[in-house]
Amino acid sequence: MDRSISGQGGGRRERATAHELARYEALFAARTRGMKSSAMREMMALTERSEVISLAGGLPDTSTFAPELYAKLMAHVAAESTARALQYGPTEGMAVAADCIVEVMAAEDTAVDPANVIVTTGGQQVIDLVCKALIDPGDVIVAEAPTYPGAVPTFGAYEAHVVQIEMDADGMPIDELETVLDRLAGEGRRPKFIYTIPNFQNPGGVTMSLPRRRRLIEVARERELLILEDNPYGLLRYEGEMLPTLYSLDASNGSPPAHDGASDLVIYLGTFSKILSPGLRLGWAVAPRPVLEKLNLGKQGADLCSSPMTQLFVAAYFSERGIGARPAWLEYVERLKTLYRGRRDTMLEALEEHFGADASWTTPQGGLFVWATLPDYIDTTDLLARALESEGVAFVPGRAAYVDGRGGSSMRLNFAGTPDGEIREAIRRIGKVVRGQVGMFGTLTTGSPPASQSPSPAAVGDAPGGVGLADVLELPQRDEESRARRAKKR
């Protein structure tokens, strides 16, 4: 058997041969056959390549955090809490971290008891722990379509049967959810939980409306179903009014905001990744006590505890005060919102300039992502390969957000982690590859490029390559409104 080492003086092993892999096949657990790599994890290596402009990862802009403040906070932890920072901590998290979590949730008018909080190693661990606690092979999870690409491999690893419900401009249609639940009930199947990202959904960019939030809670109560509310972006709202969390709606019996009580239906998932730093790897769950106890047991077996060092760092940061004694972390979030709002607008302008008239995309009121959809004859997985090879630009192809092969013509684009100039250039490059694909399709099917790709007289010379400005085709409920808005702007 070849066990040669590549590289002078030793280094990385060469890729295992098929024969070597066969030796281990009988040893692997059956569930590993359903395991798939996360699309974002596969693309994280791209962030290390300076020649690639990546719109793929769910990256916030961590360069906005002042190095001087980071050094000050770490020095504070070192001076005040070295022994605690370097020691094991309680599995459920340190009390000082739980107090910070309570403060974050209060900023969204959601009151929680710190005794109902478990600190986790990032929000991703919450999804894993919930599945570990609730899912047996074949159990049903209901999720939005598209859904968070990072959840898809986790659901698959626990061999869940995932039923996805297509969203519109107001999020998951609850009437369609009820139809699906009725069908499942007729088959003798009951979902273990409903997974939803109600605010600025990843990857769809849409927000669940207040009437749908209320009805979702009603349906969950009527049918005694759990909801996993994934809310990493709730504080990153750039326009419109804040909507109550599902947790608060359930805790207050539908009358936001909640000021007392606890939810017995909603498992709330939060994280410091998007409002502070993903490198901290700190998230949390708030859950009904019986569920919380199972999450705690699962976490004990996974990593014993989340890093006390980063928990103490967060606690030190939350003690900082800004102008007028306002919490420094809230001021930081406000600065992020201003920055990301501008980058969102830059991306939307670039999409209108460089994508064809047959493309559509969402206009998120917050969060990090735009979901763009191209003509159905364009496969964005293939498009990604071409865009990487010829143009040095990356995005997440739409199939990563589905469990059944849908989403082939869609893509997720992150605007938060990239400067304005690079956003424009990245969209220009993707648009260039798209035009090549559209032109090729038109030539193959009609002998000439599609009419939609022919520039209008007014647009010639205005856009790179002579391609005319696109009419944005928004999600159905916003078509007329968006058309009127664009006409007014012009």
C-alpha cells in the first residue's frame, strides 16, 4: 500500500487510493452515507486566495472592530481573569456571558430568564444539538425553501427527512405549512420541529410578516409542535420596523413585546457572530427546560463547554460604555448597520446594471444576503466553476440551500464582508459569465442571442459591454411596488 509523503522533507499525505478507502467503508456508521460537506466550509479556503473576490461566505466585516479595543479587552481578561479564562467552564455557560445574552435579546424586546440560556460554540452548534436531542433517522423537519445552507448537512447527518416550503416575499406561507402538516398527519408522521429564519432569511433575504409570525405560533400551539427560531441577523435591520421574535410572541401569547414568562414551543437560536465576531465562536439557545436539559447533555458529550476565554472577552466588551454611557456594543452594531446598508445598496445597483432582464433578486431589509435567480437553463453550480476559473469570483450556488436538488438557477450573494468597489467588480464579473451562458444558450436554440440580451438604444454605451439595464423581477408580492419605485427613480 502506497503511504508515500508528498513534498520535500515530509508534508501532506497523498490522496487515499480507492483501495485504501474500501478498507474503511465497512467501519463507517450508516449515517455517514448521508453526510455532505457544507457549501460555505468548502469555500472558506477561497478567502485565503487574494485573487478571488468571494461573495460566498456568510462573513461580517471584522475589520471594523478596532484593534486597540481588542487589545484593551484581552488585556483586561488577562489582568482580571487569567485563571478563569484558562480553566474549564460550566457546560451551560458562564453567568457573565448569559447576562450579555439577556441584554442582546432585550434589545429585540425579548425578555428571557438567564436560567433558560445555554451558551454554545457558535450558532451552528445549536442546530446540531437540537438535532441530536430530537431527531431519529427518518424523523421529519419542516424548513423554508431555500434554507440555511449550513443546516442542510446537519439535517442530513442525523438522517432527517426534510420537507421544504417555498417562501414568497413575506416568508413561509403558513397556509401551505398547514397543508403540508395535514398531509404528513395523514401519513402518520409528525414533524419534530419547524426550522425558520424569520428575519432577513439566509439565504433568501426575506422577512416573515407579523401576521404570519402570529399564525405560525397559533399553528404550533394547535398542533403541539416545536419551532427552532434561528435569528442571527435580527439586530441588523436597515429599514422598516422591528418585528417581534417568535419566542416573545409565544411567551406573551401573541401580544408583543414579552416582558415576562417563557416560551414552551420555541427554541431560540442566537449568536455573537454577526453582531460582534464569528471568531469568538459563541452562540446560544433559549429553550423550554426539558429541551434545555437534553441540549446540555448533548453539549457535555460534544465539547464539555464553550471557551471561557471568549465568554470573558464578551463580558468585558459589554461593560464598555460609549457616548452618553450608551453600551459600546450597541454603538458598534449601529456602525455595522450603516456600513452594511450602503453595501447592500451597492450590490442591488450592480445587479441591476450587470445582470440580464430575465434575472430576479430579493431586496433585503437587513441581514447579509441577496438571493438572485437566473433563467432556469443556467445552472449556478456550473456557473460558479466558470466564474472561479475565468473571473476569480465566488458565490454559493442555490442547490446548497435545498435537500432535493432544487435551486439550480439561483445563488446566494453576501454583501456585508466585501468593500463597495469589490462588490461592483464581482457582480460585473458574474454578469459577464452569465451573459456568456445566455448567449450560448440562445445560439444553440435559435441560432442567435436571446432578444432579452439585445441592448436597448438608450442603454448602449451606458453599461459595460453595451448591455442594457435590467428590470428587477422581485418576488411576486412586490412586483408592482418595485416597478413603480424604479419608474420613479428613472
